[in-house]
Amino acid sequence: MRKLVQNIVAGSRLTLPCTVVYTIVIWLLCGLLTTNLWLQFACFGVTSYLMMVLNNQNALIRIFSRMVSCAFLVLSCAACFLFIDIRGGIMQMFVVAAYLLLFQSYQNREAVGITYYGFLMLGLASLANPFILYFIPLIWLLTATNLLSLSWRTWLSSLFGLLTPYWFISAWLAYQHDFTPLISHFAPLLDFQFPIRYNHLSTSELTTWGLLAVCFLTGVIHFVRNSSYDSIRIRLLYGFFIWMDFFAFALMAFQPQHSDILLRIMVINTAPLIAHFLALTSTKVTNVAFFVLTGIILFITVFNLWNISFPS
């Protein structure tokens, strides 16, 4: 049976190297050399590597495919206006590291150490952007329902891991006799806007949000219809991605002023969903969808690059 272009791309060993080259070109066009985005680029490189390890260790796609990594790179490039934000890049890196660690605790209610380090990563992510703390109750719930690893011991270790960075910071601030920086750090958690206003969102943010929404819905519908072909473990891990993504979209709808962090969370969780769709479908309709989606992503990437180079 003749393979469709979609399947050739999804299963090729050349797809990831080509996507990496494409990503480097986008970074260069965004000012990697001219505006010295080396630290941001380093964080992005580590995050991309961790996404690759996350896919390989958990076999997120049941055939050989590097589409999870490729989808992450391509969707990140579509949101290239976020590249300049070093705090967002650090936050994203630690969130993926937390996923990598927490997924290793699957079905192990005695995984105290790995849970501690997973939530330590989330604590470090919250130092870069405290808004990630709003996801912690959901992650605790998903640790119980999807990772099946929550017990009193692992919950306490997660709490200790989350608080560890703040213990060190509090000790230093106590030595300085000034807790103002810590109070200011948590101030964004109370940044709620009512009525909801979307007028401060740029066209680039809105179009990227729309792109991620299309990829999210496509991936979820496909996964729900075909999840029976995957193992129970993979279904639960994808459920983790889906609920984290859904919560990020909900927060974006009600509190769009936090779009910088929420778009990054969406990219992390949407990438495996759309990668699953692209790698594990093989009809003429999905092949056309592959070309259409690729065209839309490239158009939005060029559009956002233009807005960076020639802001209105």
C-alpha cells in the first residue's frame, strides 16, 4: 500500500533534523544574533531536548515517529513573538522537566523522591512566573487520577518540593530583613480583570491562540475516537495533556492578560495531541488536512515574524 505524504513525513528520520534547521532559521530571523537572544535560545534548546526525551521514554506514539518533538518546535516557532521573554522560556523548560519526572511515577504511590523532584521543577518554574501555581491543584488531581501515584506520602513530598525554592529565598530575605520582593513576586496571582478585556491582545497572540485551539480540538477528537488502540498508560498520559491544555484554554478565555505563560503551556500540551493525529492517521482527508495545517502554521509564522520586524 502506497504511503501518503503525511505518513512519510511522520515516520521519516529526516523530519526532526529538517525541523531543527527550520527552527534555527526562525530564531535567526527573530534576532538571535542581532539582539543577543542566546540565553533564551539555550532555554528553548533544553526544553526541546526534554520534549524529545519525554516522547522517547513514554512512547507517546505507538509507531516510530518524532512528530511530538517536531510539533513542539513548529508550534513554538509559530509563537515566535514569545522568544524574547527569558522568564517564560525558563518557566517552560522547568514545566517540561516536571512532566518528565512526574510521568516516571506512574502507578507508584511510593515514588516520594521522583515526586519531590517533579514538584521542585514546578516550584522553580513558579519563580520565573508565579501564575503556574494556579495549575498545581489540577496537577495534584491528575497525579491521583491519571498518574495513579498520589498518596499522603507523595502529596507531602510534592508540597515540600514546591516550597523548597521559597525556603531558600525566604532565608536569604530574612537575612536581608526585607520580604518585599517575595510579596511583589506573588502579586500577579491577584491580577484578575473583570470585565474580561481582549483588546490588549495583539493580532499575533490572537492568531496563535486560534491555531492552538484548532490543533487542540483536532488532536482531542482524534484521540478520543482512536484511544482504544493505545495502552491504558498512554491513554492516561494523554488525558493529562488534555486536561492541562483545557485548563490553559479556559484561563486564557477568562484572564487573557496572562497570555504569555498560557500560550507556552498550550504549546507544551498541544504538541503531543496534534502529533498523535498526524502520525497515526492515513486517509486522503487527513493527508489534505496535513497540508492545510502545515500551510496555516507557515502563514501564521511568517505573519508573526513580519509583526516582529515591522510592528504596527
